[in-house]
Amino acid sequence: MSPDDHDDNNAPTEKGVYHELHDFEAPKAPSCNSILVVELAERLCFYTFSGSQEFFLEQLAYSAQQSAGLNAAFTTLCYVWPLLGGLCADVCWGRYKTILRFDSCYFAGAVICAVAALPGSDRSASLYLVGSMGFIALGTGGIKPNIANFGADQFDSTTHEGRKAREAFYTQFYVVINMGALGSFGFLTTLSSNGWPPYIPKRGGYVAAYSLSAAGMAIALLVFVCCRHHYRQRDRSAKNAIRGVVSHVVSAARCGEIRAIAVCVGWPALLLGLGMSVFASFVPQETSLAVLASTAVVSGLLCVGWGCQGDLGWVLAARRNRHVSRQQTADFLRVMPTQISVAILFNS
């Protein structure tokens, strides 16, 4: 498919989207370091909960099958909510405010889980699931799609020095991801299940690990806010990329394009299947619901995969819109099935 040269809605140039005051300012070290601190704390917290909650739920009288299902549902939610997080950043609040608000939600969830894990007969499974499935999953959904891009916003990619600095930042970014995973699996998950004798008894391991995770998120949130005057922030875009892509697909489907119709059917089926799989984890005795969820997910993937293969010439039948060009829609659709499949297989 050739680029749609006549679309007049191409994205604005990078220089035009920064606040005028910051056009030629080099990023200050505190801004980049604070972003890395947020990512480190988020990964540390995420892997601590995903690596320990299955065993914690078993202590709350859930079966091994139920615990595994709820842990899988938690991971699913963490990969679905980024759709909302990206939309909020692009259309509603901008990246800084989106990260700040979802980070606060993340911190609240970690505190709730720590309270629910207090040793004794008053441990509350429902309170824990509210913190984990609700606040933490939603929080990571706002941070995951925005934090790396917000880091990239701090650099001027129109210069050689800016591009080199951005590459160095990404290297540091992935280092702190691994540091978070190492700290979680190397210490906190072990602390949660075994304690740290003689300092922390085994029965206090979960509350200690979750409290440390919450403290890490609190520190990251404080550092992030304290450096707010150093950030280069993009203005909110008047364009909505998701709306633009959906508009193109629906428009082509109305023109009778079979593969566009398949994508229109596949997207809702996939999201419905993921939603049903989360709900099925709370009622594992309803095996028919799990089968129906799996069928919806597979059917959605097949429809989307078939509709997005090839040269995607059917996108040319869509009406233009001001949000994205038809070439941009085609580029997005071309990689979407692979990204969805890898995410599902990686977390299955």
C-alpha cells in the first residue's frame, strides 16, 4: 500500500509540540533520574505482587487452581488497562499528569494490599483483591504506556547529541527494569513467603514485602513530583489516534470491505473474551465460561489477524479523518496482531 500523500492530518513536527519555553533547553539530570526511579519502583512492586500473590491467596483458603487463575487475571488486567492509560495521556491529561495520577493509584493499591496482609484472623481476601486487581492493575496500566515515552520527551531528537542522550536513557531504562525484577524475585518474593528470621517472622513476610513495595512507590511518587519543574512536557494532542484508526476501519467496513468487517468483529470479540477470562477466574467452577472466553479470544485473534494481513489496500476505501492518515492506520494494523499474540502468549 502506497502512502496516502494527500492526507492533511500528519502528526505535527516534534519542535512544534513542546512548550515554547523549553524548545532548546537540554534535559536536566533530575528529570531523567526521577523517571528512572518511577520505573524502578513500579517494576519492583509489580513483580513482587505477581510473584507472590498466588501463594498468598492459597493462605487465604483459595485452591491452587483458583490462585493461579486470579494471578493470570491480574496479569491480563495489567496488559489491558494500558489502552486506557495511553488514551488518557494523549487526549485528556498529558503524560506527566497521567503518570502522577496512576502512580498515586498504584501506591494506594500497595497500601491496601499491605493492610490486607496483616497477620492474624482478620486477613481480608476481598480487600486484597480490591488493592491488587483494582488499584495496582489500573496503576500499572497508566504507567506502562507512558513512562518510557515521557523519558523520550526530555530529549531533542532533532540533534545528534539529543539522539545519543536518548539512546543512553533507554539503556538505563532497561537496566532499571531488570534491577526491579532482580530486587523483587531476589529478595521481596522470598521475604513474603519465608520472612527474614530473626528480624521478620514468617507470618509477617507478606505484610513486610508489600509495605516495602508501597514505600518504594511513595518515594518514587515524591521524587517524581519534586522534579516537576524540570520536565519538558508535550502539549496534549488535539488528535486521537485510537479514534482515528477505529474511524478508518469502520468506514471501510461500511463500504463492504470484508477484511475491515473481520477486524470490526475481531476487536470486540477479543476484548470480550479477555473480560470474560478475568471474570471466570473468580468463578472457576463455571468451566463453560472459561471455554467461552477462550473461544472468543481465539476467534477475535483469527479475525483480526486475517483482516490485518497483506498489503491492507482496503484501508484506502476508508474516509479520511483529522486524527491519523490512512497510511498510519495501515502501519498500525500491520503490527497489531503480532503484538497482541506475543502479549497473550508471554503472559499465558
